[in-house]
Amino acid sequence: AQTVTQSQPEMSVQEAETVTLSCTYDTSESDYYLFWYKQPPSRQMILVIRQEAYKQQNATENRFSVNFQKAAKSFSLKISDSQLGDAAMYFCAYSTGSGGGADGLTFGKGTHLIIQP
Amino acid sequence: NAGVMQNPRHLVRRRGQEARLRCSPMKGHSHVYWYRQLPEEGLKFMVYLQKENIIDESGMPKERFSAEFPKEGPSILRIQQVVRGDSAAYFCASSAYDGQPQHFGDGTRLSIL
């Protein structure tokens, strides 16, 4: 079974600084997808970024980028120029399908990101 | 284009009652997923449905839980004879097909008295 591990229950960063959230996963598949979701206090689940395992290039979405290390099974999220609105729980997730596949998404336990003004 | 709609937003039930949670996927989406989030935990996959078919229910508890996605109308997650341990946030997500990311609803928070 696939597992996703987020080893940082909580992270804190000064506004405008850069922060990196870590995620490791375990799978025997060669083709899969990795995601970072954000869950603010409103409890919405918002897709932040997606990475296809067959792509070597790291995904980027504005201030959000990933460091995908396939051999190490590591998938960290970097947030540059942190803003107060970035404060939320961040969940790393895995799937064998492009958006969920037959087994849905497997989530880590989350990292609570605090932005200090 | 409306997003994934879940209702009710909050549901309170007494032990032994039935809970029905509804999910209307985004327009054009035919794949529906249900997840459960316990306090201080990540989301756990429960079931994946397409219209009139359960594709994968490997995450569903064996008893008291069922899900459907009829040809017409929303997907329903049904919990019979609820117990305190069923208290959680239940999220629904939808996608157009396997090639697209899942979009989540705002969740239903189920509280059991």
C-alpha cells in the first residue's frame, strides 16, 4: 500500500520569507502523481500544485514550486515570499491516476503553516 | 460554473440515527470520490463512484456505510446507526475523468450526540 509521510506537524515563517514543507512517500509504482493541497480554516481543500512522476522538470505555480526527487521518493513544497493568506494546513497527496485513479488520493497527515507578520 | 456542492454543511445526529450526506459534482464531472477527515488527521479515501457504478470501495467501513451515485441526482453517502466515532468531516471530490485533478467540496461536518 502507498503511504505519504509529512514529518513536520507545524512550521512557522516570517511574512515575505521562504519556507519549505517536506513530504516523502512510499510506492512500488513507476507512474504516479503527487499533489499539494491547502486547507485554510474555512476547511476548503484547494489544489496548490501537481507533479507527474514521469516528468523530470519540477512543477511551478507562481510563488509555489516543488522539489521532486523520484529516487529518494521525496516531494517538498517551497513557498516563496510568504503571505498571510498562505497560513493553512498543507497536505501532500499521492495517486496512481492522473487525478485520483481507481484508488483515490492518499494523503499525509498535514503540516500546519503559520505566517508571522 | 458552480463547484462541487455538498449539503448539508453541518449535520447533527443522535447515536443510532441515519446520516445522509449529499454531493453534486461539478458540471460535466462524472467521477465522484468520498473522503473522511478525522480531527487533526489528513483525509482518508473511502469510495470512488461513476454514474450508477461503484468503482472502488476499498476505504469504506464494511458495515453501516454505503454510497451511491444514481443516473440522476447527487451522490449520497449514507451512514446507518451512527456512533460517536463517525463524527468527522466528510469531503466529496469530483473529476471529469482520470486525466483531471479532483476538485473538492467544502465538506459536511457530522457531529454525533
